[in-house]
Amino acid sequence: MLLYVLLALCFAASIMFVNHNYSFYERPVAKVIDTEIVHTEEMVDIYENQDELYIQNIVAEMKNGEDKGKLIHLTNEYSLSGAYDYEFKAGNDLFVAIDTTTEENGDLTGDIIDVKRDKHVILISWIFIVILLVVGKKQGLFSIISLVVNAALLSYALDLYLQNSSISLVLICCISVIIFTVLSLLLVNGFNEKTYAAIVATLLGTFTSLAIAYLVIWVTAENGLRYEEMQFITRPYQMVFMAGLIVGSLGAVMDIGITMSSSIFSLYEKNNQISVKALQKSGMEIGKDIMGTMTNILFFVYISGSIPVLLLYLKNGSPLGFTFSMNLSLELARALAGGIGIVLTIPIGLYVSIFFINRKRANI
């Protein structure tokens, strides 16, 4: 009950804070008071794609800075498709750039820079936290702590690379993966043989899949990989791609590692006299059951983010093969590398768990 009371207080405090935190932002923030559509235009391109363009006049109130309390007049152009723009309504908070000139009545003019979204982010975060705590209870709490720590570590690792570009990003991510795995599994599952087996299996599976990915890329000379979607960065494309690949594969491989470890140890705890052969048979059956679903999860996770771009290419007359090659080559490579890691982690997790069980039997 004390924990739930503390959570309720934290929820109320965080919601109140994000609704009144304008003074903490250096950039000017304005709250939309009124909107009016002043122009509408229908458009049809050469591929018969139809859209509607709107021009919206906005009156907003400045919420921070020297101009706090003053009105600002903004103009927003948006489309019905909403590909790269938004329709704003009363109550929306916007980051704005104020013009140096003002109107005769003293009101300000300016441009819209971005949308202030912290209210929505904190609300969704709290929904996630509450569901995790209701379902997972103590383990859910440790999962939240693990997630926060891992996010902080990843942010620090990327910042370290940006400040020291001579260090390989892949090396930094490999070290980070080791720390992520150890911290996550120890926090959620505690210090025991089951956790140790899952850690070893996860690391072996992840780094083996990374090694295979490196080998395939080297043998094929990177043919078929389209790095165009990363052309905006000024760092080596392959290094950034491999770093993302290892971090992206870790989650699924870790899930397989702890699932195999928990299953094998559960069989042993129910029957201490169970034979190694029976453990192997049962473990492989469990692995086969989860292998297909996990590889599908990886596929859908990586591909789903490309659906809007695929539709954009196809609706503008791009050939199907070119569209898939341009937008899915890296996602498919990540999914395949993660799938390899999943498949390899099943036998690795099985035999590592059996090794720890045999060692536990020897100490009895």
C-alpha cells in the first residue's frame, strides 16, 4: 500500500510538473488559444495522389521568457495526409521563434519550430509503469529500474563516442551490451545459477550472431546493403549499422536466454533426478516452440517502421523491387542477424543451463 501511495503521489506530481514547467525551457513556448483555417487547396499529382493543403492562422499565448503573457500570431501550413506537418488545436503547446518586429497592437509574430510533447510522453510512461507493476509486481519494479539504468548507460555510451570519435562505436556497444545483460538479468532474476546461465547464453548468442554478420558482410563485400537511409550521418556507415545491429538483437536474444534457462531449471527443480537426456529433449522442444514466434517478432518490429516510407515510394511510382531494396535492405539484415542470434541461443542456452545444473548436482 505504501508503494502504491508513493506511486500515486509521484504520478500527480509529475503530471502537475509537466503542465507548469514552461519556465524550465530556454526556447520560447506558446500555448494555442484559437485557430482559424484561412485557405484550403485541393491537389492532385501526376500519379493521381489526392491531398488537401490548409493554411491555419493561430493565436497563442507566450508561457515563458521576457514576453510571457503576450499574444503571438502564427501561421501553420498542413496537409490532410499529415506526412510532414500537423494540424494544431487550442491547448497545444508549441516551441516558437519570435520575430524581432511586433505588430502595432503589441502582439508578437513568429514561426512554429516544434511541438512540446512532454505531457503525452509522461502520461504514456505512467501507463506503462502501472501495467508493469500490476502484472510483474516486485519483478516489474526491478524491470523499470533496469530500463532506466540501461537507457542512461546507452545515452552515456553514445555521448562518449561523440566526444571520442577515435574509439570504435561497435566496441563501445559491445561493452554496453555486456553491462546491459548483466544488470538487467541480475536485477530482474537475482543472483542465482539460473541468472548466470542466462547471462552466459545471452552474451554467447549475441556475439556469435555479430561475428556471423561480420563474416557475411565481409564475404559479400556489403552487396545488397543500401546505406542511403543513413547518408545524413558523418560517421562510417558500416560501423553505425553494426552497432545498431548488436544492440537491436540483444533484446530478443536475452529473452530466449532467460526463457531457456528458466525452463531447464524449472524441470530440474521439479525433479532433481531428471536425466541430462530428458533435459536436452525437453529443452529443444521448448526452443522450437518459441523460435518461430521470436523470429516473427523481430521481422515485424524492424519492418513496421518502414511501412510509411514504402507507401510513399509506391504511391509515387517507384518500382516494387527498387522500393524494397532501398528501404528494407538494412531492416531485413537486422532481422536476419537477430534471427540467427535467436536460433543459436536456443542450444547455447540449453547446454549452458545443463552445465550449471550438473555443477549444482556435483556440489550437493
